[in-house]
Amino acid sequence: MPRLLQRCRIAALLASGFLGAAAAAAAAAPPPTATSVSTPRWLVPAYANPCCDSGPAFWSALITTAQTRPQQLAVIVNPDSGPGASPVDPNYIAANGQGPLVTLAATDALLVGYVSTDYGNRALATVRAEMTRYFDAAYWRNTGVRLDGFFFDEMSNDLGKVGYYRDLRDHARSLAADAILFGNPGIYTYGNGSGQNVYTAADYARVFDVLVLHEADDRAVDHDYIAPDWLSVSGAADISFMAYGAATGMRTRVALSRMLARNGRWLYVTDDTVDNPYDRLPMFWSAQLGWLDELIFTDDFD
């Protein structure tokens, strides 16, 4: 079962002059290579096993969406709070090579593998081994399934951990040069608890292709947000927002509107709630698919 997160993060913003003073250091590592997206897309955490409970309905509806709107969809694949043992859980791909993940992979939807980093506290060797397993043909029972990138969960927002995440970025690029990389600090603020002066906010902004700046109850996503100062940095990550607990269609629409107004490019809003708000698709999923197009053009954001 996917591990749900209790986030304890450094919330203090750095002094406004810090970013500019350290901008020259940002060139120490190249920016991610994946292309920024101009049209918003769904980022769906598929944290339901296809075997049981809400899993069969979740995967059936997800596959239908992927078959009809593949260019709008990225799916976080999470068999066991990460890849789990090899080969993959047979509920995703059975021994005969059939299964919902094979069907999903046959579409053009993006597939990214879930990896926990425990706020930069998991051993790099352990995380790299999980990443490598996702790219082992035997893990996918030699069905030809291939991931498009990674979703690094429990990402630290401390600048002192940038080197840790650069290591993971470089390993991802060694597995697939065009891999798209998502980092999930789940919060828009960043901090420098150790007082180090090696890494800057610009480095943090560039370490991955996409950063999730809010993962919280929809009302918090609606109101508790200030745009971080690194957004204008060249090569800065795209923005993602994830909201749960949006109990009505109106709240869902408001959350989407807020996300789009803040230039969100990878979005997810569900009425589902903790402990696992990602074990089924949203009640308003079908409606959202139409709303996204409408909201881009018709809503008067703030």
C-alpha cells in the first residue's frame, strides 16, 4: 500500500537578496533537459492496486482517459511505495504478460515511477537501485513497458539537499537522457537550515523538470500560496499543484482555477481524502476533463 506522507518541512523563506547574490553559482550544473509544457496536463497518482477495493474501477477509468486524451495525462506508477520486488506485482503485469499497466503503456500517456526520498534521508545507493529496477526489462516481465521518468516524493525543500537531488537527477539521465523528473516538496517555500552557501535557490529551481508547490487540502491550495522568488530563473522547473478533499464540483473548479492562475502546468484535484487520497479517481473526474479546456479560456482568475 502506498505510504502517505506527514510533511515536516523548513518553511522559512530566505532573504530576498540571496537569490541574486548567488545566481552565478547556478551554472554549476546543467538544467534539466525535458521540454517545459505550455498546455496544462493531469498528473495522476495511481496509488491503487488494480487487484481489489477501488483499484479495478480506478485503472479502468484511467486507461479510458489515457486512450482518449493521452497527451493530457501523466501517471505516477507506484506498485509498492516504489517499484517493490522484481518482477513487478502481478496485479499490474501478470506472468502471461497481460495486465492494466501493459494496456496503459500502450497509450501515449506519460508514465513516471514513484520513488520515496524521505526528505533526502534515504541512502542514495538505495534510491538509485530502485530507479534502476524501474528500467530493468525483467522487472516488467519483458513486456516492453518503459517509464518516461520519475516522481521523487518526500523531497526536501532545504537548499542543503540540492546535491542529493542532483545525484538522483544525474542517475535518471544515465538511465534515460530524456527522462522527465518530478520533485514533490509539496510546498512553495524553501529554506537553508544548515546555513550552507554552496547551493542557491536557483539551483533548487533547476534540479528537476517539475516541482509540486502544493500538496494539501484544496482550501489550503486555494488560499495558502505565495509565488516563490525563483520562478523567473532561467531553466526553472514547471509548477505542479495537487489538491485533495475538494468535496464538491464547485470546490474542484475553484481549485483548478487557482492552479491555472498560478501558471500550474501539472495538476490534480480530487474529492478523496486522507489516509490515501489517491486510491481512486475523483468523483468529478469526467467533468474535470472538460473543465480544464474551459477554464483555460473562460474563467476570470482573481
